[in-house]
Amino acid sequence: MLTDDIRFVASNGGANATPCLTRKMLEGFGVDFEKIAAEHSQDAALQNADACIDPRAQIPGASVDFDFAEQKLSISIPQKYTRNIARGYVSPELWDKGVNAGFLSYNANAYQTNAGGAHSTQEYLGLNAGVNIGAWHFRHQSSVTASTGQATELDNIATYVQHDLPKFKAQATLGDAQTTGDVFDSVAFRGAQIATDDRMLPESLRGYAPVVRGTADSNARVTVRQNGQVIYETSVSPGPFEIKDLYATGYGGNLDVTVTEADGRTKQFSVPYAAVAQSLRPGTTRFAVTAGQLRDESLESKPNFAQLTVQRGLTNLVTLYGGTIAAQGYLAANVGAALNTKLGAFSADVTTARTQIPGVQTASGRSLRIAYSKFIDATHTSFTLGSYRYSDAGYLGFSDAARVRDYAEHGGDVTDRQRGRTQLTVNQPLKNNASVFATASSQTYWNRGGRDLFFQTGYSNSFKYGTYSLTAGRTANADGTMSNEIMLSTTIPLGHSQHAPQLTMNANAARNASSVQASLSGAAGASNQYSYNVYGAASQGAGSDIGANAGASGIYRAPYAQVSASVRGRELVAGFGGRERFDRRASGRRDLVANGG
């Protein structure tokens, strides 16, 4: 409990004495004078912190009441003008750099085939390692592949050091890494980057959620519901209020707000809530600055480039974003906006690019990108137009421009140049845990005719003995032709015990082929450290005999590693993976990592 001495002074009108409340004292009670000054064009720095002020004159909606008989002074300040600490907030002064430690995660796999007198082996090793020393973090990701008759290949996926910049809520990265992909398509680079790190924000401020604003007539309770569920509740003082720390909730769905007054009266209103990838909370800024060299092993000449992107949440309704890329022979600029409306969330942006192609005229063009997302409360339907992009003939993205310039200088075949792209996703839950979904994507190109169209749609439900699903889709075959397929699947638990196995059956039919498969899988051990799967399958292609095969696989999750093995006819596959951590202070001791390094 805090105590403070308050003196009473004579009022200017000669009436009863009034309490002398200073700005310093009110700030100690949680009043945010900077917010008040910003809203009412006042200069907070010019006010004397120790001078007596009348809160009713300085703070809209404030009240001061002194009960002489009870010797009680009541001060009421609207919640909007108080300092509100987001849920989960921890002051940067209290952040810890962590211990000096390292970790190693590895995944090894060997695949051996003996068929028709031929013997072949393929091997894979994936590494993910890191070391933390003070405020510096070193990270490395790579893979090693080897196969019979071919040279061993090492791929450096990422190798970089990072250092936190808490003042900017950002992280500096040096080495081989990836750009953020918030505005432009993500590319691999070797160089330096400073980019916003949302992990420095409290969890309640990450992602997009609207600010809920309203007015209370008394000491009231504010309840926020989404899709009928209470997601937030708080008490507020009389006057305007703001709720800024709602957790992000995916696709969204409008927020239904109920204000329950002290006398039992209620007021209700709705706040639109739908988000696309570019949406930010009001007052939030996200940025990234990158300088380095494009990392693309298919290029003989790798261009140096610089990239800047900025996103700014202005209001619940509007987020603005944009950026620019400058490289050898290439210049691009993007500008766009994301809108949160009652009809859903929209985003639209235009990128203008200019590419100097050696030996060819300069190519200039624009690309339009549109995205849309909507959650329909009444039916719980989520609808997402992942993106619609249209590019004119002269437009080249940064990666495509680098390839075109490289081919013009050194020769080679130009890859497909995209003209238009559309992606669509719909999810619809039904009664009794049933659901239906549909996804589709379509792409067209400038340098060739036709359209690449892929889709998948499905229905799933449960019945007395298990679950079943029916899906249909289009996929691309190895020769580039398209194939429409339909599959029926069912899963039935064989018992009710903890380790009861499951029987799964699949039937698949396409235009020129069909197949059926049955598998039995389960787990064993006190911690389910053993798992197994046994299957049999039969298939038939157009004009061919029925072919059958069977196989089995097993996994053992040991304390320090995971071991897997499978066999199919004369094919043998073995895998080994694990994760270890070593602590500098432990003199070489190794133990299993319990959390991220």
C-alpha cells in the first residue's frame, strides 16, 4: 500500500479549500500527461511538475471528490488517459542476455536399394547449430548429401551472427541469411540486416488486433467476445477507454464489446476484425534495412543490392507499407495499404521496377498485388484470397531480374516469367465436427501459353468407429502433365487403451491409375518412445498388371536422439536425429536441450 500527504489550499474563488494535486503526484498515480498533451495540443514539458493543478481542468472527464466525514479523497481518471501496461510486458531494463551456451540439432538419413542386381545408397545429414556468447548469437544451418556414383555435396543454408538492439526492438544480422519478405519476396543474401523483431514485444502486442475504444458512464466492466467466446474483460473508470493489448486471433471475426455500467445498464457495439499479412496495430512500426550480395548458386554474377521496407499501423482501419530495392542494373519501389473493414481485410500494393539488361533495351513495368481475408461470424466461414498478382510484360522481380541479366551476360535459358497468380482458400466447419475445405491456385506466364491450375477440396467427418475423409485434387506429374485424383480415407482405432493401434485405409483413383493401401500403426512404452507402422498396398496403371508391395517402419525416441528405420521390399531406410546442448561453464558436459538455444 502506498501513502502520500496531500495539502489543501484555498481556492481562487474563496470557497472551500481544495486538494493540491501536482502533476508529479498524478503521474505517480498512473496518469499519462504525454497522451493528454498530444490529444489536446499541449506542451507537457512546459508544465511545472510541482505546481498545484486542477485535474478536472487538465484531464477531460476527470473528477475529484473529498468526503470530509470519511476523510476520503476520490480521484477518477478516464482509463484512456492512464498508463496501460500491456499484458506480459517486461521492461527492457530487466531483460537478461542469457547464459553462454550452445546447441546442436542433427538429422541423418540413409536410403539403400537393392533391386534387379543394382545397388544404390543415398545419405543425408542436416545440421542446425548455435552458440550464444554474451549478447551475440551465432547460428548455422547446412546439409550434406551423398549418393552412389555422385560427389558429396555441401549446402550452406544459413550462417550468421545476431545482436539484439532493444532500443529499436530490432535485431542486427551479419552473414548468410534471408530478407524478411514483408513487402518484397524474400531472397537469400550475404551481408548485413537490421530488422524489427516482434519477439521483443509482449505476446499481447504481436500480430494484428484492433484497438477497442468506447466510453463508460460509471465504473464499468468491459467484456470483449469473439465468435461467442469471452477473450478479454477489464474494469474501467468513467469516461473514454482504450484496450490495446488484445491477443491476435488468426483469421479474426468481429469483436462484440459489452459495457456493463455500475447500475446494471449495458451498451453493446461491434469492432471489425479481419487481418491480412501486412496489417499492423495502430501506432506499430515494422522495418528492415538490408545491404549485401544476392545469394543464388545458379548465377555466375551475383549482384550487390540494398533494400529498405517500412510498415506503419495508422488506425484500426489503415496500415501503410512500402519499400525500395537498388541493385546493379535494377531499381524497384513499392507502395501499398492494408484496410480492416466490416466487409473483411484488404491489402493492395503496386511495385514499379526498372531493369537494365546487357545488350538489350531497358525493361520497365509494374506489378499489382491484392489480398483479401474474411471470417463470416454467422457461418464460421474463413475465406482468404491469398494473393492476386498481375504483372505487365516489362516487370521483373529482383530474383528474376538477376537471372535475366546473368543469362544475357553469360548465356543460358530464361526461366518462366510470371504474368498473373491467384491463390484462394476457403474453410467451413459443419455440424458434428465435420468440415469442408477448398484451395486453388492458378498461374499464367508471359513467355509461354497455357495456365498452371492446381486445386484441392475435401470433406471430413467422424462416425461411430472412427473418422473418414474424401478429397479431390489436381497435381503435376514428373513429365509436367496434370492429373486429377480423388481419395477416400478412413481411420479406425482398434481398442480404447492408451496404446491401442489404429487401422488406416486409403483408396486413390486417377485418370490412368488407381491404388489401395492399408496400414496399422501405434505406439508403445511408458512415454510412447516406440512407434511403428506396417502397411500393404496395391496399384494398377493404365494397361498394366496389378502391382503389390508391403513395408514396415519403426521409430525409437531415445533421451538424446531419435532413431528410425523402414523396409520396403529390397529397400532399406535408416535415420538418426537428435539435439544436444553444451554449456561453456560445464567443462564439456553435454545434456539434452530442454528449450530453444
